[in-house]
Amino acid sequence: MLKNNLMTAFAGMVVMTAPAIAAEENMELAIGQRESITLPGNPTTGYIWQVAESAECVEVEVKLETAENPRGMVGCPRATVVTVSAVKAGQGTVKLVYARPWEKGKAPAETHLINVTVK
């Protein structure tokens, strides 16, 4: 069995899907400083960005941007703004996952890691 690929046979065809790839970045903050990043998404599909793990030296806020489509039509993309606020000196990792909250035990579609250092 292949660990890194899932193979599915469908009507005589083999379809391969790659595992979720983690994006990773570094963030250096001073105590009291805040920094935001924007992650693409489409919450109408049920997938949302969620905090899976957080460093003790920061507080993390996850908020959907205002709808890009004024009618709120299904299928329209909507970015998520993640704000990291430094509360005390230290370092650690904030792990964000793009997943459907009700699908317990299923791997996330995407993972984003923020390695944080607070001085």
C-alpha cells in the first residue's frame, strides 16, 4: 500500500491524489505585536480554516473576510484572515487546518504552519 498516495480505480482508470501539503512560514514578533496572514478558501463547501494547535506565547484569531460576492452565492471563494498576537516571550508553532469540522478522523485538505518566535 502506498503511504503517500491514495489510488482509486474508477471505470478502468486509476486516479491518484496527493496528500495535503503543509505550507510553512516563520513569524517573529515583539510582545504586544500583531501580524495577520490571509489564506484562500471556500467555506460554502464546508471547508474552513481552524486552529488545530497553538503556541502558548500567542493568541490566534481566525475570521472570514467580507463576502466577495454581495449576494453570497454558493461556490464563491472567501479568504480567511488569521491574526497572531504576541502575549509573552517564547516560541512554538501555530497549526492551521483546512477541513470540514464535522468530518472527525479525516485528514485535512490543507495544513498551514506558522513557526512563531516572540521576543
